[in-house]
Amino acid sequence: MPRLSGRRALQLIGALAIVAAIVAFYHRALHVNNTTVALTLLLAILGISSWWGLAEAAVASVAAVLGFNYYFLPPIGTFEIQDPQNWVALAAFLATAVTVSQLSARAKGRTLEAEVRRRETEGLYSLSQTLLLSGSARTASQDLVSRVVKILGVNTAAFYTKSTNETFRWGPENQLVADAQLQADRDEPLIDAQKGFAIVPVRLGGQAIGNLGLAGPLPSAAVLNAVAYLVAIGVERARAMEEAGQAEAARRSEVLKSALLDALAHDFRTPLTSIKAAVTSLLGGERSPADRELMTIINEEADRLNRLVAEVLEMVRVEAGKLHLEKHPSDVTELIRATLAEFRPAILDRPLEVRLQQGLPETEVDSDFIQQVLKQLLDNAVKYSPPHSPLTISARSGEGRVIVSVADRGSGIPEAEQMRVFDKFFRGREHRFRVPGSGMGLAIAKGIVEAHGGRIWVTSEPGQGSVFSFSLPVYRGEMVS
Amino acid sequence: MSAGKILVVDDDPQIRRVMRATLVGHKYEVIEARNGDEALTRIPAEMPDLVLLDLNMPGIGGLETCRHLRSGSDVPIIVLSVRNTEKDKVAALDAGADDYVTKPFGMEELLARIRAALRRAPTSPDNVPHALATSDLQIDFDTRRIRVAGKETRLTPKEFDLLRYLVSQAGKPVPHRELLQAVWGPDYGDEPEYLRVFINQLRKKIEPNPAKPKYILTEPWVGYRFASGGDSPNQ
């Protein structure tokens, strides 16, 4: 049986004292009729029940009945009652006193309950305000835990977040919620009101975010669930904002990288421009054969440096996924024709066969880039096959794609190297020191083809030659610009 | 006598040195500007015959300089730039440049382009119309004056040459290459983007509705055709 608290005892004594005072006052000081005495006592009991509660009012009622009977109902000075009318009066008094006490106490209880709800609602509102103002996910989590303690009036709170496996705590050290309990996966809240201890799962849209542990005087389960939900929203919101911030930072870094590349390209090409302009200007005049030869070397090497700068830049763009493709419906036959128009003068000594399947569908490509790929493959074929040996260009359709191939009759590529020819800076063993090149051309071609959603590959028979092929997407009638 | 006065606008002193040495060797008079602002202040006083304009400069950039320049002058502008994408070329031409050369360049090529820019398109009196008049378009090719819907309109020399060539071939489709060589010079022919930009600018200036041109018509895969709207040019 719970012991009476000191406050309760004082209130009970107070209730008895009030009844005694009223009885003594009417008995000794002021003589009035019994009805007045009874009404005064009822008034007092009403006050006691609404200020202090039902128990105090009940005790006061009993005391009032006894006192009223003893001092005011004849025969006065005894607990006996002669007149049956007075029995009725006494019974009516008792019934009224008890009912009034009950009604008043119930009203008071409701008020108290409403007050608790109001405070809880205020707490939740204040918590949701905090959520909207917090910054990063980490500071938001720490902030939330301290707010939960302050707003719910618990002693200590801890929030465990699954994504980073971190625990944020607030409150006295000796009342910590145990780690193991906090970190366990749970579907239902664990609430122990007796010990003042609860662990509530924090979930959003069915996804577990973590757990919230509380110790101390607990609010209702409904409030606990609402708090857990608010925490979930707050943490997720902060995380989403953080991610958006990181994406923005990554974007800015990309912009910076591009600007840096452009600056680099400019800085390399400006001196090359002076060198080339100067030497070609000299070449334009009358020169001795020896001078002319030396100036031609300077001119060619300036061109080579410029190509290298271009290739490095292109490689970086391919790798960063920053090729700006402007795709249009294009006829592969036309692309091959345009490439050859430019390339043919350099390979006039080669027998060239062009095999085009009839009725090829249109492809959806950036024609400048695809011409670059074709040029690269032709360039390779010329470099790695004997002078005057024939070349073949063919185009056919298959599996919803158009496949373009360039074949040579060179020495072919050993099987071990076939996989690696598209790697950046890879040079075949046999040709490494004989054929000029940076080892970037095929890697760039691969990047361009793949950026179109196509594939590039090589088949080769050592001694027989190589066939480089790439596939291009067929135009479907919807332009993606 | 000098072959012409050329303003070289470039922030790189070495490039200006090379240009000066070469151009002076080819009898051109050379003046220099280190940036766009300097170029814009020098031009009214010096009245150059041609501007070689770098794009990547501190201060107001090359494109902005080009636009300013074009708003008050018909001087031929050749842009020199390390950028080589079609987008960059179109942007420069849109800003009013007549030609675009990618750095680094061979001097022979640049000299050829300079000669082409300084030269007016050939005009042989036999096949060139003297005037054209329709209800809303009047052109006097001898005085180079144009009135569109009664209002005097200004064309740049390249725009004017382009229009004159198209009118001289009125009714016939003119292939891209022929048009480029007639207006820019015999070294040209592979610059369809030049035509796209200049035809656009011309349409904006002379067509009542540039989106639905009635004078300068596109001949798909071939070139352009001038339709005089029923009126035949006066020979």
C-alpha cells in the first residue's frame, strides 16, 4: 500500500480543520438555523473537492455529517437522531456532499489532463520548430536530443542513428540508456512506465532510421510515437539538405575543373601560336633548303604539341563524362563519305574498299565526334599496316544498331594485347618505338562511342590484320537534344 | 603605299610581336591593342581596315568587344581563338565577326583570310543587279542602300555581299560551297556554319517574318535561294 505523501496528509488535516472550524463557529459564536449550517458545510466540501480532490472531500463529508449530527441535530450532544425527518435531512446532506465532491473532482481531473495535453502539444510544436531550423544531420541530431529532454521533461535522452552508427546523448551520465538496447533493431516501442524508461523506433516511410531512448518521467505512448516521428523527419530532412549541399559542392568543383582545363589549354596554345605563326611566316619567304628543312621540323613539332594538348584535353573530358554531344539523326553513309573526303588525300596510295549495306537506318549521333572516331580508326589502320596495303570500311545493321568497321592487312594484334588497346597510354610492344602516337587515340574513341551508348571492339588475327568495329544507336524518331 | 591598316587585339605580347613582324613584312600597317577596351578606344581614331581579335582576354572579352565594335562599324573582323568547337565559332560570328581562325594557325592561311576579308566580293557588271524593288524591300546595289518596309536598314559588308550574290542568282538554288566562295573567297567552302549565322542575320534584317522567310529560302541539302516574291530584279 502506498504511503501517504506529506502533502496529502496536510490536505486531509486541512479539510478536517475547515469542517471543525465551521462547526465550532456556528456552535459557539453565531446561532443560526440548521439549514444554514448544512449549506455552509456543503459549500466548504465543494471547495475542498475542487481544490484538493475526492479523498479530502470524502473525509470532510463524513466529518461534516458527524459534526452536524452531534452539535446541531436534537438531541444535541449525542450521535442519536430522534426525529425521522432529520434522518432524511442527514442522508440528503451526505448524498449531496459526496456527489458534489465527485463531480468537482472529475472536472478538476479533466482540467489537469487537458493541461498535460496542452503542454505535450506545445512541446511537440516546439520540437518541430527546432527541426526546421537545424543545419547539418550531425548538429541536427545533437540538437534534437537536447530538445527532446527539455521539451518532454525527461531526465535523459539518447538517439542512435543507423546510417552512421552514431549515438547522440543528453542528460546525466548515471542515467544513460544502454547501448545494446538502443542499437537493437525493433519494430515496436519498448515502454516501461514503472522504471521510467522507453526505447522508441525512429522510422520514416517504413524505413528504420534509428532508435530514440528516454529515461525519467515519461509522457504518453502517443506522444512518444509522435516525437519519434518528428525526429525521423528532422534527421532525414537534415540529411537530404546535406546531400544537396554535397551535390552542389561537387558541381562547383566540376565547374572549377573545366575552367582550369580551359585555362590550361589557353596557356599551352598561346606560346604554340607564336611559335607556329613565326615559323610559318619564315617558311613563306625565300629560304635555303637546309633552313627550310629545319623550319619545317619546328612547324611539324609545334603541330604535334598542339595535337597532344588537344588529346590530353579530350581524354580528360571523356573521363570526366563532359563530352557535350549534340545528337542528330545522321546517315552513316554520309558520315563515312565526309570523313573520307577529308582523309582520302592522306591515303591515296592505298587501295580502299567501302562496303555499305543497302537501306541502313539513320543513327542518332553527334556527327563531329563520330567522324573523329572514324578518323582515329583510319589513322590507326594506316599506321599499323604496310604502305600500299589495302583498307576496307564497311557498315551494316544488326540488333537495332549500325556497326561500322575499319579493316587493315597489317601485322595484327597479339591476343594478349587485344583487350588492352583501348586502355589509356597503352602502346603495343612491337610498335611502341616505331610508330608515333600518344596512346590516347583509341581510348578517346572508346569514350566517344560509349558516350553514345555504343560499343567498340577489335578482332584480329596476327599476320592477317585487324578489324576495329563500333556500334551506334539507331535513330528512333524522338530527338533527345 | 600600305596594303591596309590592321589592328591586332591580343593580350599576349609575343603574338602581337609575331603578327607585327609578319604583317609589316607583307606591307600592312599594324597597330596594336592589349585588350578590348583599348581596341574600342583606338578604332575611332585610327580607322583600321581590318581587326584581328583574340577572344580570350582580360577585361571585356573578345565577344563583347566584337559586339561593341560591330554596333558602330562595318570594319571586317577576323576572330583568332584557341577554342575550336562549332559552338564557339557560331558565337563569334553571331557577335559580328566575319571569319574565325583557330589558334595555332599557319601564317599563310591567316594571310589568305586577311586578303579575302579586305577584298570586296567580285562584282562584274554583267550579272549583278543594280537594284531590286518589291512592295516592302528596296535595294540599291550601287549605293549599297536598303530600305525595309520604308525604313533605311544597315547591312554589314559581308551581309550585303551575301544578299547581292543571292539576288544575282535569284530563283536558282545556290549551293553552300558556291556561296561561301563567292562571298568569303576561293579558300572557303567547308564552313556551313558561317552561312547559317549570316543567313539568319540577313533574315532578321530584311524578312517581314524571319521565322517564315519569303525572300531567302532554304533549299534542304543544297543551299539557299532568293525568291523575289514575283518581282524580277531590274537588270
